[in-house]
Amino acid sequence: MLHFYLAEFKNRFSFVFIAWVSFVSSCFIYKELILFLFMKPFLSFFKEGSVYFIYTSITELVSTYMLLSLFLGNIVAAIFLVWHLLVFVTPGLFLHEDIKIKTFVLICFINGLFIFLTVSLIFFPLLNSFFLHFQDSFLNNKLNFYLEMKIYDYCSFYIKIYVICFSIFQFCIGLFFLIVVQKDNLNFLKNRRKVIYFSFLLFATLLTPPDIFCQCSFSFSFIIFFEILSIFYCFLKSLKS
């Protein structure tokens, strides 16, 4: 019996790997279009022909294309992997467990799409506007600064911003489901609060630069969000009772 489960698991991972290779190859074929779409939020702040990107290594441009192709390929592979794991696990679940897991996966997928659009259309342009504002203030003082952006650094910066935003929002959604799904919520939060706080610190350490201020800021933000969710859920529970 175990042999059949391992064979199915192997087949599903093979399908995910084939999908990953196919999508990465397709993205590399349309690499110029994808690169332009990633650059568009930045180009909107300049007149046509007044800004350009540079690369300082003979392999840097190809590395940039591969970076974008792998980034999009990993997103598609993650979606395929979650789907195959869901199909693999669903037959062994109860109906209420199946509904909760599918609801959680659907919300995570919608949240990921929302974060991708929000970062591309709203957050990243605002971030560019914030940093380019310092250049404008120097130009008003007749002190000239010229921006020469490396194409690889720009794409890496975009991907890091998206990964950080995506991780934070998905972590908050997972935390909310963790609070809601538990039957004995108050005892669960009381007994494991130290472990949860330590996980916040570890998660903030992985996402933020290696300085104590950023780590503490992210950790305290997660802790405050966690406590607000706990109080809100307890308040709703008291209203229902």
C-alpha cells in the first residue's frame, strides 16, 4: 500500500517539475516583454528616453533574464505543488477539514494575486516616488545627481519587495486561521504564547536586514497584530455566547 502512495507522490512531483521547466522556458522566450513589464513602474517617473539601465558584467543581462524567469516559474510551480498536495491529501480528510483547507488555500491564492497587483501598480510606484524625491530636492539646490540603475539590482529589489509583502500577508492570514480553527483558543494562546512570539522574532529575522531595529520593529508589529486578532476573536466569541 505504501508503494502506491510513494508512486503517486513521485508522479505528482514529476508533473510539478515538468510544469516548472516548461514555464521557465516560456518566460525566457518572452524575456524582453517580461523585463519591460517589470521596468514599467519605474519608467513612468521619467520622460521617454531620459532614463536607461546599465549592466557591468558580460553575463549580467542573461542573469537578469534568468532571475525573472525563475521568479515567475517558482510562483507557478508553487501553485501546482499546492494543488497536487491538496488533491493527494483530500481523500483522507473529513468534510469539515476539507472545507477549511480548501478555503485557506483559496484565500491564500487570492491574497497572492492581490499582493502581486498591489505591489506592481501601487506600492512599488509609491516606493520609487519616495526614493526619487530625494534626487529632486538636490536638483532644486542646483546640485546634480544622476541615477544609473543596474538592471539586475532593480529586478532583485522588485522581487525582494514582493517576497517580503507576500510573506507578511500570508503569515497574517495563516495566523488568523490558526486562531479561528483551534477549538480551545484561549488555552492554546495562553500555553503557546512564548513559542508564537519566538516564531515572530525568527520570521522577522529572515525577512529584514541584519539590524536590531528592523527585527524588533517587525517582531513587535506581528505581536501587536496577533494580540489584536486574539482580542477580536474573543470578543466575537463572547457575542455569540
